[in-house]
Amino acid sequence: MSEHKRIEGIAAPLLIDNLDTDQIMPKQFLRTITKEGLDRGALFDLRFHPDGSPKQDFVLNRPEYKDARILVGGANFGCGSSREHAVWGLQQLGVEAVIAPSFGEIFFSNALNNRLLLIVLEQEQIALLLQASALNGHRLLIDLEQMQLSCGSLAFPFTLAERHRKMIVEGLDMVGATLQLLPEIVAFEKRHAAASPWARVLPINEDNHGQMA
């Protein structure tokens, strides 16, 4: 059984409506050419004072939420620009799932394509879960087999496209999911080349630069 079928851990309430991707990952942290070190930039202006010292009253800096694996957000979480760094930064902080009433459309796609689970619940359901988790060490359980989010005896179903559920369960990003289809891709290329040899593209090398055959 894959370890990704269940996400269980501390859930931190970050109940800020319209939290945009510039707040999740400020622009000054986009200058890297790798994904490394983005945890430092994630939610930087919310987590730190201008001098770099932690804001003690911010939820993720409080001892009870230090190891949060789940964020409970406000409406329209992740709105704003297309910024995959926002997803990568949250993941590097240890966040595996975000629960909110709604998400920014581009952030929603970026997150699920990078295996950051997003769950949409009604505002009333979220309030009940937070109340229950406060009595249970701030912990929630996400079951990707039962498609259910629970805390103690309280449970709510959620929906997720099967493609995204499979990617999260099997630990695949978009590249990994595509490579699983490699035999079908190769077979299609062969059929296409046989049916339309005039359109066949040569393998790219220094001489032909991917020109038509």
C-alpha cells in the first residue's frame, strides 16, 4: 500500500481570503534557477519581520503548528499570477495538502500537477473540522482511498479527479504520469510515421535541429 493514500498530521488555520501567489511566494525569491531553498521564501512577509526575525504570532511560527502538514485556508486561496514556485515553496515547508472553500484556478492546476493535494469544502464544514481538530491536537486525517477528510467521529467526503488522485497516491508529477504512458506514446509515433512519413520529424541533433524528414 502506498504511503500517499493517507495524509495525517497537524492542520494549521491560515484563514486569509484571497491569499495570492505573491504572498505565498514573494517575487524576490523567484530568481533561483533551481527549486531548492524555496521554503525560506514561502509566506515570507507573513512569517517574518523586515529584519528577518520570526513573527511569533503567525500561525506557522507557533509551537503547536510547527510541524503542520495541512493548511486550512480562506476563500480564493492562491489567486493571482501563475507561479509554480508558490506550490514548491509550500511543499518544501512540509505542506502536503490545503483545504479551502475555493482556490485560484491556475494555482489549483499547478498544485495538483505537482502532487500538492487541494480539497474544496464548504465554509461551514471547514469551521466544524477546525473545532474538532482543536480538541484532537490540531490533527486531521485525509484518506485518498475513501475520499474522506475526518477528525475523530466527524467526517466529510471530498471529490478529486481520478487522474490527480492517482498522481498523488503514486507519487507522480506531470512528467512521471506522462512517462507511464511511454509505450502508448511510442506506438502512436510509429503509427503516425507510417501513415504520414512526409510529416515525420527527425530526432534532434546538432546537424538537423529537429527538421522535417
